Amino acid sequence: MFETEETFEPVPARMLNEFTYCPRLAYLEWVQGEWADNPDTLDGEFVHRNADRPDHQPIATPDAEGAEEEKLHARSVRLESATLGLVAIVDILEVEGDVATPVDYKKGHAPDIPEGAWEPERVQVCAQALLLREAGFTCNEGVIWYAASRRRVRVEFDETLVMRTQDLIAGCRAMASSGRMPLPLVDSPKCPRCSLVGICLPDETHLLLQETLAADPELAKAVREPRQLLAPRTEKIPLHIVEPGARLGKRADRIIVELKTEKIAEARLKDISQVCLYGPVQVSTQMMSELFDRDIPVCYFSTGGWFRGIAHSLPHKNIELRIRQHRIADDPAKALALAQQFVAGKIRNCRTLLRRNAEGDAPELGISISHDVVAARC
Ligand code: SF4
């Protein structure tokens, strides 16, 4: 949906925030559909939990007949304009007569800078103002509510901010329709706090771009050894149900396992990485849709433990990645090289597990991986 101007999707105001922070981040999230949580994004979700509840109180446009002159509040208001090529969800919309004020929730502290708020946040709320102006409202200022400081920061929509926002909308559209992912930031303090750092791999990408570095001595000087990434340790575990006749249902945020009408087990959904069902075990439709929403796959096995199939939610949206994977799968030499690495990695993992779970002193375990054997197996 990004190829032509006619079919172009409107730029979400939230993506404009990301684009201002880092164009590559906007590309990864918007064009490639990548997402990863980190403590900051989870905190943000928690702060938005009230504002994200759609409010059904209608907001009258200023020229609507009988529009009341009192102040109205609405939560989670969606605004879209084909003319501006923009779409936004306003956390809280305050309306008094024909004057509208968008209020945006942020989880952090209000920054101690003359502008009162970071540029990406001011641009995001200004984009909401452009949509409100187009809908006929007067909108000269907005508010950013910083939850950690419990402070409302006023943002004035002056000419400079409006022009900057319009430039960024055009830039964001051009980036998406170009089909080229921008390069990562160089040695930026933004990267360690970015939730997509493990997908973007900024330092590693620059290090591998030897040709780019050779052509740009300034960039080559700025590029440093990759900073160490710490992979998150997932606390989730698989749930195996082996009791014939068992039935899985959902109650609040828990999986309930029943046999006939008796509860035999339960588990918190947030602790589960996958659900494995052996033989005649039933799952309710509500449970399946909750598992899909949470990206938890359901694996079906025979009573004897043979794998039969898997059900999971819609596949990853990153089309560019899938196209490249298929191209490599079609190239026997490249496919073999990758397969060898997968098999070698699995053998190393087995070794680690054996050593980790050994009783007493870990035994000496050497690894001997013959690529010829791997090639024969593939
Ligand atoms: S890790 Fe850095 S370069 Fe990569 S998307 Fe995030 S901010 Fe941008």
C-alpha cells in the first residue's frame, strides 16, 4: 500500500513521532510491521489504558446545528484526512465552542527544555491540530500530559512548528514509498533505549556496510565497535496438556483446564509461550481467539507425541523480509550455508542444555560438526 500516491496510506501521527525520532524506526514499524516491547513501551501502554477506551460521547463539529457551548471531553478520538494524508487518534479531546484542544498522554517526565516537550512529541500533537483545523475547529494549542511528572505542558502551534510538521509528513510519505529502509543512526544515544534495537542492529549494520564506510570517511570515523546487546530472557514457558478428554477455557487472564466439570489445572496467560495439546484435548473458541491475540501458538500432537500441526495468528507482516527469505531458499548454495548454521546452532544448544542440566560437575562434551554430514542431511 505504499507504492503510488493514489493508493498511499495516510501517515499515522504516531508514526510521525517515530519518524522525527529516527526515520529507520518509522520504516521498521510502519512499512515492515516490526514491533518489540521493552519496559518503556509497556509503561506507555499502561499509562494509555484509560485514554485508549473509546468514548462514545459524540463531538459536534463547530458548524453542526445545535452544537453546545459547554466544554466537552472525549477519549480516543480518531481523525483522518485524505487531503492531509494523515490519520491520528487523539488521547483526550477537549472542545469548547469551536475551540478544540488535543491532549496527548506520555508516560515519562516532562523534559527540562525551553520548548517544554521533545520535538517528536510536539510534532505528533501538531499533526492532530492540523486534522482538527481541517475539520473546522480552531486549534492553536495542544497539551502533553507527562504522567511521571503529573504535569500538563502547553504546546503552541506556531508557524514554525506547523511548517516543520508538514515537511515531516511529506518526508515520511517519501520514505515509505521509496521502499528503501534508511540507514541506522550512528553511535546515537537514542539506540540503546529504542525497543527495536535488537531488530535494527544499528552498530552491526554499519560495520557490515564496508562499501558505504569506504566511500564516506566521516561516517567510517563515527562508526564504532558494536555495543553489546543483551537479549531479553523470556520467563514464559510452554503449557503441555496430556490428559485425554481435558478442555481448555478462559477465565479473566487465566487458562483453566477442566476434566468433565472439575478444574484440574490453571495458568496465567502471560506466563505461557505456547500451548501443546496431546490427543483428544478440546479448546474453546474464546480461548483460541485470546491465544491468537497474544501471539501464543497452539501445537497439536498425537497421544503418542507425534507432531500433527500448529495453529497461530496471522504471520509476520514484514513482506520485504519474506521476499528475501524466499529468494535465498531458491538459491541452493545460500540455502545450504544457512541450513548448516542452523544445524550447528541446534547442536551447540543441545550441548549447553546437557551441561546446564547435568548433575554434579558438567561433563566434558566436545562438538564435532562435519559440514559434509550436514550437507547430506539437507
Ligand atoms: S536502534 Fe537506533 S537506528 Fe535503529 S531504529 Fe532504533 S533509534 Fe533508529
